[in-house]
Amino acid sequence: MGEGLVTINDKKKWAWKRAILNPAFQKSHLRKLEDDFNEVSDFFMNRLEKLADGKRVVKMLDEFNHMALDMIAKVAYAVDLKSVDGDDNPLTQAIYKAFEGFQKHGEDRLMKLKPWKWAYIKTVTDSIQLLRNYTREQMAKRLDAISKGEHVPEDILSFIIKLKESDPEISEEELLDEFVTFFVAGQETTGNLMAFMIMDLAQNPDVLKRLLTEIDQVVGKKAVINHDDLNRLTYLDMVVKETLRLHPPVGQPARITTKPMEVGGYIIPTGTIVSVALFSMARSEEFFDDPLTYNPERFSPDAEKKVDTYTYFPFSLGPRTCIGRYFADIEAKTVMTKLLQRFTFELIPNQPMGVVEKLTMSPKGRVQCILRTRED
Ligand code: HEM
């Protein structure tokens, strides 16, 4: 992700990029891309339709991860990746290889010094090259269309290009970093959120029942889920928030101290990486009543006022809070509404119910389910 928004350390440069990219992620802007959110969700429902035979074991985490990749490709860059139907397309494979390489590099920073890893590293760098060539082509096409005065979508790519308009000196590499950043930052996180929602709902039938009642009453079988529908699905909002509390996809947001700080009598020197264990805080009685119980009521409009901002922040806090939080919110709610309109799910017994933490926190057992259509 190089000098992309997530990893960039230069404060001034970050602030400039963030100011230009922020409007692309505002709720009012994302509303304009509602059709794309619906289209990718519908394509995903067709995929689930094929899997919902009441017999097959479906790993929901894998399905959601593919869908989330398709969502970023479409909503951010107007690209129809359609990886839910199989990831044999070279671009999808390259994206997955790049993610894997990024993760493995995080686990073993000395990898480059180990000759027996060089063949593997080459497969990763080849994939990154393919990805960069592809994004370079997309960017060139878009710039060409803009220069000819053609109509172009108001997607995130258009905002990345605004970086170049604001500073023509910006390198092509940096623009590519930004392009790749959104693929990485927005895929696994939202995929995990939706997989955790299925896991939590399947284990809490009363919550699921109430949610289904809300969906049936508020949207019924409505095909296009828009912003107003999402606003009226208030219990769904509470369910999303409670899932993010008990199962935060980013379990430990981190910061680097810029001056010495005292915490609990200990001095933390400048330049220390400090991470806050959201996952553990959610499990502590010091911060939440009956913390292990999955209880969306914590986020009912009245109760939510009592939730302390400094104990619950799945999208982090401060200026470097997640830029994609509304994107994730619209995506998760649109997809889950459509899924619950059509399907029921049942967890396969005896699968691991814990979490694994790598770059993100994901369900260990990949949420294996049997799916059925609701008419069955
Ligand atoms: C449920 C889904 C998501 C969760 C839980 C999540 C969580 C987070 C967190 C905790 C951070 C801050 C990291 C830190 O402070 O250490 C962050 C940053 C970021 N996220 Fe997300 N995120 C999600 C979805 C998305 C999506 C969909 C996108 C883009 C389409 C995105 C793009 C970013 C970017 C670019 C940053 C860096 C922002 C900056 O430093 O200015 N995220 N996210």
C-alpha cells in the first residue's frame, strides 16, 4: 500500500490526501452509488441461491470476502470483477496473492533475507506488478475520458484522480498506492463483519427473529434497498453495532506516540507503537454489563447515549478514523437485508467459534453454514 492513506506517515501529505478523498466517502455522496451497492448484492444473492440447497456446507467468510472484493471494485472503480462466481480471473488471483504476501510479510519481516522464500516472494511481486499494470490502465482510461469531456462515474477513482489535479507532481506510483489501499482496507474488514453477523445471529435466535420481523415489516420483498430503507431498519443498525462490539474486525487499532506520555504510572517513550485492545475491552465487566452476552439493546437509541466513546470505537477515533465507515455500513446493511429477505442459515455443529487475528480479526471456523431459501 506504499504511501497510501492507511500506511502514510508524513502528516502534511496525509492531511492533503485525506481532505481530497473525504468527500468520496461521505454518506451524501455514497447515496449516489446506491445502484452499484444493490447490483453487487444481487449478483451475490444469485450465487447464494445456487448454494442454498439445504445440504452443502458453505463457508460464509469466503463467500463474503469475495463479495466484498466485488463491491470495492464496482463502487470504487466501476469494475465488474464478479469474483463470487470463481476466482480464476487473473486480476482476482493477483489481488489475493498480494493480500497474502502483505500478511506474510507482516508475520515475517526478515522474509527477503531467506533465499528459500525468494520463489514465493517472486510470485507475490509478479502479482503486484499485474495489479499495478491493471490499475495504471484503468487510470489512463479514466484520464482519457475526462480529457475528452465524456461522462465518468462519480466514484472513488474520480477522487483519486483529483489528487493529481491538485498536485500534478504526484507520482503515478502514489496514485497506484491509493488504488490498492482501498482494495486492501475495505475488503477483509467488511467481509469479516458480515461473517461475524451470521455467526452471532445464528447463535442468538431471538435476535434473529426480531431482525427478520423488522425486515419483513419495513422492506418486505422490496428489490432495491435505498438509503431511506436503511434508515428505517433501526434494529439492523443495533445488530451491526453489537457485532462490531463483540467481534471488531480491526481488533487493535494502533498509533505511534509523538511525545513521551504517562499512562498508569508508566512512561511511554516517543515513537512507541501503542495499540488498544478493543476485543478485550468488549469482554471486560469494567466497561460493559454482562459483556459476553450478544445484546443489540445496548445500542437502542436511549441506551446508546450511555456507551462511552472511549470504550467502543470499532472504526478508531480522531483524525485517522476509518474513512470507509459509511461505505462499510451501507454495504453490510444492504447485503444482510437482501440475504435475510431470502435465506435461512444454520451453523454446522462442532466448528471452531473463536477468532484468529492476523491483519484483521476473522472467525476461525470461517462460519460454516447450511443455507436454505426462506420459502423452503
Ligand atoms: C467493518 C468494516 C471496517 C472496519 C471495522 C474498519 C476499521 C478501521 C480502523 C479501526 C481504522 C483505523 C486503524 C488505526 O487507527 O489503527 C481504519 C482505517 C482506514 N480504513 Fe477502515 N474499516 C472498515 C472498512 C473500510 C472500508 C470499506 C474502507 C474503504 C472502502 C476502509 C478504508 C480505510 C482507510 C483508507 C483507512 C485509513 C484512514 C486514514 O488513516 O486516514 N475501511 N479502518
